[in-house]
Amino acid sequence: MSTLLELDGVVARMGAATVLNGVSLSVGASELVALCGPNGAGKSSAIRAALGLTTLQDGVAKLGGEDVRRLAERERGMRAAYLPQERHIAWNLPALEVAALGAPFLAGGEALQRARAALDEVGAGHLAERGVAEMSGGERARVLLARALVVQAPLLLADEPIAGLDPDAQLLVLERLRARADAGGGVLVSLHDLTLAARIADRVVVLDAGRVVADAAPVEALAPDVLRSAFHLDGVWIAAPDGPLLAARRLP
Amino acid sequence: MNRYLSLNIGLAAVILLALVGAVVFGETILSAAQYGQALADPASGPGEVLWQGRAPRAVCALMVGAALGLAGAVLQGLLRNPLADPGVLGVSATAALGAAGAIVLGAAAIPGLVESAALIGAALAGLLLVAIAARVRAPEALILFGVALSSFAGALTALIFNLSPSPIASAEVMNWLLGSVQNRSWIDVAWVAPALAAAAVCAAGASPGLRMLTLGDEAARASGLSMGRMRVLALIAAAVAAGAAVAVAGVIGFVGLAAPHLVRAAVRGDPGRLLLPSALAGGLMLVLADLAARLMPTDQELKLGVFTALVGAPLFALIAWRAAREWRL
């Protein structure tokens, strides 16, 4: 299995705070890895580090086996697609044009064709001509997912792609990410919903205070002791027909 | 695609009409015979009025307006902010400071010196902005820096007024600060044309980056485009265009701010496709504004900068009001 993404002993700071403190993790082809952890654990920072968007104090981030800092911008863009958590779109472009931004190096016609296919894939084909400023948050999230799917990179990094979405849209987004991995791509997705993470992911990496505290098959990685120490939860996994279900309450 | 092409062609056609109007109409009323004479013999009296007086003035207005419209569109795209323009970032104020300093030092007697001083001022502001933009990525920070630069340059210009020994020099600076294309010749056109061309080339190079910035800074940086290069190109385009405009016509506000707004809906918000029609709209605005200022029955001819501000500011408020409702800001 080829390694598409590798973080090795990554240390990164934001101002005076150390947000990543020796983080090592990897994502291979055909693999969907969920990145979990409480707010401020370093999930977004880890994703940004993998893309070369943060200055590393130590360690190395590799895309397709090469140090991301040595990759030319275009090469980096061809190795990894990025779906940021931020869903603000500055101008009122039609959805189709926004999705087509995923293929900046393709001729206009081909990019639009791909954008149309991606919009259909996320169930937003009917929104193609609508301006993104006239959309609901959920619709805009779909358009941005389509944009990320248009990027023909082997790796997709999605930062909390289901935050703020209704249940149907959450499942749709995760389904598309799963399909991406099943088609041979690698996906790293940060998630707060641990049940959904356990159902969708091949592997879960748990971050806490800038360190990896678990990296294993979902229910194993999110074992009761990890739930307690990292998430401050008293939880158990229940086997349900559709997959594992987390029953949890806050620790007193 | 067709829709954008027809927008640009339509604007160009209206500009052509406006230019013809600006050459035909003026403060001096000519008879039909005199128009005939002007067309037949450009060196004749009426010919001089049309081809050495009105025509270069109108073309100057077109180029200055186009430069401002382009600079405004580039900066709004770069900063993802519909309120950005050369005025906001301090480029205009710094260029004006350069010119004011040159005038007070007696440089007005030597042709081209005041213009050069204005260009140098704009270039310095541009360099400063490029240096800052390389260090801070947040567009808000760049805007705040621009506002500070603008205020500081304005304060220094006020200081020049304050300390100026001669009221004549002060009046001259004042006159220049108000902004005008009065008495501009083909030499002035020759000044601004290459600068506008250079700015257009840089802006075209930055265009895919401006488009990608729609998604935000981080998404753009991860997109594979060379965002650092495009940012620099965009700032150079804006500084050169705005500097050339100030160098030739003084400070003319509002055009850089308003031109992009007039055509933004027609290009469906796309900051890359906005560049050309915004330049055209800016040029058209200034040609019409200058024509109107010339035809206004006032004893003292209305300064172009005064006119654009008087008409433009309320119009802009209206546009902003409608845009704000649409955007649910």
C-alpha cells in the first residue's frame, strides 16, 4: 500500500502555543482515516501541516513520499485536494464556476464538464447556475465538496466537512468521501461525530493537546480509556445493525 | 462565454460613442462648416480644437478611468473586499504626496517632473504594500496598513500645505489634488498608455489567482496556483495603474471603487472576468464625467475629481445599500 500522506514527528506553533507536538500519522491509498479529538486538539493544524500551509518547528510532512516543502505549488496541488472548514465564498459566483475552481489547470470547457459531474455526484446538479451567496449553508457545503472532488489528486484532506449540516447532508458527504477511498484514493477527514467516524473510517487517529493518543481501527482507537482521557467522556460502544453506536455522557 | 464577450464589446461600443461625443461637443460651439474644416484639415483652427484639445483630453480621461477601474477591480479581488480601491490602500495618497512635494519645491516648471514624483510615490507605496503582503496574509491587515499609509501620506501633504512659503504653490497643489484632465495633450496620453498596458499585463497574469482567492486564502494556497507570484503581480498592477492615473490627472476618487460594482453582477461575481469590463466601465465613467464637467455652465470649470465625488458618492451609497441587502451582510 503506497503512502499518500505522512506526518513524521511534526511540531508546529501558533503564536506562543504549541499546537502540534510530535505528531506522526499516515494515510495510504484506498484508506479513509478519521482525525478525531476535542476542540483545540490540533486536527486542523495537522491537516494544514500536511499541505505545507504551516511552518514546522520540527519533523517533516510528506505528500506521496516527498517533503511537502520541496514540492512546487502546482505539484503539491496535484497530490492533495483540500476542503477547508471555512465555507465563506467571497463573491457570488454560480455553483458551477465555484466547483470548476477545483481544476485551475484544465481548459475551461473540460473543467466545467467535471464540475457538472461533481455537482451531480453531491446531489447539487440543480444548483449549478445559482449564485453561492443565494444558497443555504448546507447547499454551499455541497458545492464546496464538489469543488474538492473536481481536484483529481490521489489524496483528499477534509476539515470538518459535516459541521453544521443536517443528518442527510452529513451522511451524503461521508458517503462521497467513502466512495473516494473505495475508488483507490486516500482520505483524511477530521470529525467530531465519533459514531459517524467509527462507521465510515478504516482507521481513527485521536489527537489530544497536539499529540496522537490513539491510531487504530475505529472502536479500538476510541476505546473507553481514550474517550475518558481525551474527550472527557464516559462512553461505551453498542453494536447496532448499521454499525457501532457510541453511548456516552460527560464525566462529572 | 458569449455573455462576457458581448458585455465587453457593448462597453467598448458605448465608449466609442462617448469619445465621439466628447470630441464633437464642448465649450466652444462650432458650426457645421467648421466641423467639416476640422475633419478635412486637422491643422486648421477648428481642427486644433478637436484634435489637439478635446480628443487627447477625452482619451486621457478614458485611460485614467480605465487605470482606476482596473486598479479597483484588482484590489477588490486581491483583498476579497468590495470596499478596496487605490484610495483605501494609500497608493493614491502617496502618489499625491509625491506630486505635492514636487510642486512646492518648484518642479512644476520642468515638464514631467511632477508626474515622475507622483509615479515614484505610487511605486514606493506599492513596494511597501508588496513587502507587507509577503509577511502578513490576512487581507484585513493589508487594508488597515493601507488606511494608515493613506492617512500618513495625507498628513504629510497637509504639512506641505502648512509649511508652504508661497500661496501660489499651495493653490497649485490644491488645484492638482482636486483632479482634472483639463489641457491634457497627446504627450500625457503617451505617458499613461504604456503604464496602463503594463498594469493590464500584470493583472492578466494575476487573474487566475484572484479567481481562486474567492475560496479564501488557504484554499487558494493549496490549489496548486503560485499564489505568492500572483499576489505580487496584482499589487504591481494596482500600484502602476493607480500611480499613472494620479500622475496624469491628480486625485480622482470613487471611480476605482465604483467601476467594479457596476459590472460585477454582469460577470456573476468572477474577480478574474471582472478586470476588463471594470477597466472599460471606469474609462467610460470618466469620459462621460469629464464631458459633463466641461458642459456644465459654471464660471470656473468644475474639476473632474470634484464632479466624480459629487455624483459618485451618493450613487455608490445606493449601490452599497442594494449590494448589502443582496448579500445579507
